[in-house]
Amino acid sequence: MIEVKTYTHRPELLHELDNETAWQYRIFPFDIKGTALCLYIGQDEKSSDAHDDKQSLHDELEIILGREVILEIISNNELSKLLNQYYLKENSSSSVENLKHDNASDNFLDKLIQEAKKLKSSDIHIEAFEQQCRVRIRIDGLLIERYKVNLLEYPAIINRIKILANLDIAEKRLPQDGRITYKLGTSAIDIRVSILPTLHGEKIVLRLLNNDATNIDLLKLGLSEKDLKPYLDGVQRPNGIVLISGPTGSGKTTTLYATLKLLNKSTRNILTIEDPIEYTLEGINQVQLKENIGLGFASALRTFLRQDPDVIMVGEIRDPETANMAIRAAMTGHLVLSTIHTNSAWGTVSRLLDMGIPSFLTSSTLNMSVAQRLVRLLCPHCKKSQPFNGSGYPGNFSPFYKLETHFVSGGCDNCYNTGFSGRKAVYEVLPIDNELAMLIKSGEMNAASVLKAKGIKSLAENAFDMFAAGETSLEEIYPLLLN
């Protein structure tokens, strides 16, 4: 295994450079020696010199920065990782301003949200510790540290977020939740705000919700050709229930919206109850759940049944009351789409039975159960092909077939040196036919042999196919192979 050296730095020195200077000269501040600012500069691994004229660069930087500097050479790859992590790269085609480390500025939060939007981040984490505060953003499911915030400036950031979200700025002992509608040019970003009191201060998580469903396409989410046809057949039925399972953040809601877009016709009355409404869809009646006034999933479903619906989407089946109402709606001639928390497609059956749904009702109303996960895709610009010796699998896992080569992650400016770019859903699609319905009705929960005989591909098998095709790495699908 190649040993990767970690290059240390002092976070409080990041403000010594702005983004433009750091990238233009490809320098990174890491220490202070006496009065001199120590800077990393890059060296091509095939070259003996970091720059054609290192002394000239040294003299130029001292003039620009107005202080003594000391230059230390590291590899270009390591330097790029540091720059990408802590300084936003200039992009002349973008209207988004670079976020500079001026934490006292009232524009700090605005620029942070703009940067997160530009980087297609789903969440912003702002948290305080004993010595410092940090800002991390989640890109393709992975949290990446971007900035350090002065402890003295941290309360001002929290207060601004509370004001924008209509929260109590004096309350620091209890958790608070709110929403912000952030205007970005001609569009708006809906932001969910969660504030949690911790040992050293309040931790804030901003969830960025993209209300634009224009680019959501069921055919591009990751369903294989083999799984697509039974899925489309299941959601085109006039009645019954279709359930999508998976942990939080596995893309279930996106799959539901893509399905609703497919079903959205002027001849259909489609109603949804959601928490929150993550996308707005023209032609569909969407209702925001409001538990504080008694508008929950179950109560909304009761009203929906009096609204002459053809298709009903319930954000999540989380309790027996909602499960019973969903089953009732499916029995009375409506197509119901929803999500549920289980580990596999067949596990959904057990979950419904645990919620008190009789097996004969489950067997007669469940059209299809789908399990899904999200897997990061290797960056096409830097992934590398290597011979594969068959090692690295989980202990009790037997490969579905032998591989001679595999792809591993690299790291480049295009993927912020993470080695990954974008995500794709892995599915397990289980249509409930007469044979499976009889198993459910009889209470038989061990269906592994039946599913195998029917050719139902598991999450592990579909993930392994992605690995074999070079779309992702073994490390990325490792958790799925454990199941």
C-alpha cells in the first residue's frame, strides 16, 4: 500500500491569502517562522525543480504579500488537494463570487450558500469546538472541510441564520428548526435549518433543497434495463401500493418524484403529502405536512380519499396509522407511492407485518417493493485501471464472477481531489407476483430461494455489476457486499 504523507498547516493562517492569489501562484500557507510566512509550492514529480525560477517567485511573493516568505516544495497533487479543500477556485464563467476568509463580513453566509450551490452540495455543517469553528459541505455524500471560522465571529453567523429562519436568537439551550428561502439570481433555494446545542456552542446544519425537478428523469437514475420494465409495470397499475426502502439520504424521494413526473398526466388527479416538499411539480397538488396543527400523513390521507385521487404519494410510512391508511387507499382503487425504512426489498413485507397490517391485506395490495442505495461514481478524468488480484472483499463474500482488472480513484481538480464525481442509485426491484403474494399470505418470510429462482438481483449483485463496469470502486460498494 502506498503511504500518503499528510501535510500539516495552521488553519488560522488561511486568511493570509485570498482565493485568487492562492490559485494564481499555486501557494498555500502552512506556518509562521519568526516573521516569515511559510508557503507550500508545487513540484512536478517528474521534475527536479518546483518552478523554473524559484528565487524569482520568492521575490515576487514577498513584494505582493509585503512580508518575508519561506517556500517549501510539495507534490503538485498534494498542493491541489489543499487548494481545493480550502480555497474556492476562480471560474470566469460563473457568476458566483469566491468566498474569501473575511468571517466578519455580513456577506459570509451569502457567499457560503452560493459556493455550496455551485459545488452541488446537499448540506452545510457549521460547528464550534473548543479552539476553533469549522465549515464543512457535503458533496456526493461525503463531508469535506472547507473553512475555519474565528470563534469570535461564530455567534454573529448563528444569529444571522436564526433571523433569516425566523428563529429565537435568545434561545441557546434547546434545538430549533426553521426554513430559509434564499434568492439566487432568478431562482430560489429552499433551505432547511437545524440548530443543535452542543458542548462548545450551537451546531447548524443547512439542508439545501433544489425545488427544480426539470432534470429528474427516471430513466437516468440507475435502473438497469432488466429492472426498468417491472418497475414501470408496477407504477402503471391503476391501484395498489409501491414502496421504496432505504436509509436516509439514499435517494428514495428523488425516485418518487421521477415516478410522479412519469405519471403526471392531465387525466390523472395526483395528490402528495410531504415533509418537506423538496421539488415542486406543475400539475400535481402537493401538501406540506404540519404536525403542530394536526396535519400528519394519516390525517392528510383521510382527506385525500375524499378528493377523488388517482395517485397518492405519501412522503414516508413511519407508523401503523399511516400504514393502515395507505393500505386502505390502495384497496379502494388508488395507486399509492411511499417510502419506508427497511434494509431490503423483501424486508418491507416484514416491516408492514410488524406495523400490524394483516398478511392477507399486504399480499393483496403490495404491487412492488424497491430497495435502493446511492453509490459514488469514480471521476472519469482521473480514475485508474489496475490488475485485480481478487482481494479486498468482505470476509464471507463470494464474488459473483471473476474480474481481471478494476478501477481505483485518483484525484484531480475536476473532483476536488476526492476521486469521485456524482452518484448513481443502485436498485433491488421486487415485483409481487402471485407466487410471492401466496408466500406473504402464508406468513413465510424466508423467500431467498424463491427470489433467486425468479432472477431477482439483489443490491449487492447490482452494485457488483457497477464495480465490474468500472463505474465505482470496491471500497464504495463494500458496505453493500456485507448484506
